Amino acid sequence: MAVVDTSAVDARAAQITEPSPGALLRRRIFGHAGLMIGVTVLAVIFLMALLAPWISPHDPFDQILDRKLIPPIWTDSPKATWVHPLGTDQLGRDYLSRLFWGARISLLIGFAAMLISGVIGTTIGVLAGYFGGKVDMVANFIITTRLSMPVVLVALAVVSMIGSSLTVVIWVLGLLIWDRFAVVMRSATMQVRNLDFVAAAQALGCSTPRIILTEILPNVANHLIVVATIEMAHAILLEAALSFLGLGVQPPEPSWGLMISEAKGLMFFDAWLIAIPGTALFLLVLSINLMGDGVRDVTAPDGRS
């Protein structure tokens, strides 16, 4: 009886049934509900900020006092009008236009502060984790010193001393929120530096900068992305808090935190003045955190998504 060799057929069948890495990654991405919700909401807010000069129905700085405190269109007030769909504030400025332009400020501050803090924290953390010894000791001292300083109080003190502006707020926040980058990257680098591919690069005589840039950083990028999203959301909330206290972005800039601050005296009479920018701020921070968690799950080796 002839024996039929089916190994080639089985191998071909395995290639057909087993999804490729790209298809598996796409399945993880589109199958992760949190990631898709976060990316969608963040994309809408980003487009809203990017297209603000063209989609804003009015100039966000125009003050028309005879149109002040017009309620939104979903209220039963006879003053509500589609000319101002989200109403106007106490100075007659269109709330929808200020909401669009406020998205620009929040995203700019969040991204810029995250970038500054990421460069500082990643540098400290990677150097401490890779070299260890005295370098790690000095880095731990710097991190501990930073952790002993409350961010909000230090930011309030610095901004009150040197004055408040958009640039000052970005640099103050960027120089104060790098500690999570440093702690996470130090721990991740310590885990990676003892792996075989790092030892192979060292044995081949690769320079330390090359090992860090081509071997260490690509393998800790997953942790870096997650921390970056967390710190971006953190920076946005801190800017809103500073603006609410009057030491962040200054009038007449349409910051969402400043919009909440300007409306706090009317919260019991016209609650929508606080609810609208507060909801926008909530959705922005939530979308960034959902996206960060989704990226972590999708890129995890064990495919936690």
C-alpha cells in the first residue's frame, strides 16, 4: 500500500489558516473597543482644533454685550438661537467658537509639556537603568527630590513670580511632570539591558549611544507611549487647574479651564457655562487615557486585548 506524503499539504494549510502578524495586529487594533473609542474622540477634538479658524461661526474674542448669556439651543429659553448654538458667555462671546479655539490651547499645552517632560525623564531613566551604580544613585536622588515637591504648589509659586503666559505654562509643566517618565524608563531599561541582544551588541563593539538608541529604546517604546499619554492628560488637567485659579492661560484666550473659571460665579444660574467646557475637558482626558491603555494592550507580547 503506497504511503502519501501529506507534509507539504499540511504546511500549506497551516500558512493559509494562520493569520499573518499584520493581520493579527489589525485584528487586535479594531477589536479593542477602548482604543477605537479613544482614537475616534481624540481625532474629532484634534480636527475641531485644527479647523477652528474655518469652522468657528464667530470670532471667539468678539464681545457683544447685548447678546450676553444667551442659553444653548437645547434649553426652553426663548432667547436660544441657532446663531449661537452653545450660547454666549457673560461678555457676549460665542461659546461654540471659544470651545473650538480652546481645544487648540489644551492640545498644544498637553503635547508640548509631554514632549519636554518626556525628553528629560526618558534621558534620566534610561541612563540610570543602563549604567546603574553611581549614575543610578544620582538619578534616584534627582527623582526623589522632584517627588518631594508638590506639582501644583510649585507651579503656582513659579507662575506667580515670573508671570503667566502660554509659553511659561508649557515650560513650567514640562519641567515638573517628568518623574513618571524617569521611574518607568529606569525600571524598563534595567529589564532590557541584561538580555541577549544587548550583550551581543556590546560584544560586537557597538558604542553606548548606539546601543541605547537602537537596542534599548525600541524595546521600551511600549512603556514610553503609555506614560506619554498619561502625562499628556495630566498636563491638560494641570493647565485647566492653573487657569481656573487665574495663574494659567490669561484672558481673553479661550482656555477651557479659564472658561470654567470665568463662569464659576454663575454656576447656580447658568450651569451650562461650566458644563460645556467641563464636558469637553473630560472627553479629551478620557480619550487620551483610553488610547494609551489601548496601545499598551495591543502592543503587549501576550496580546492582552
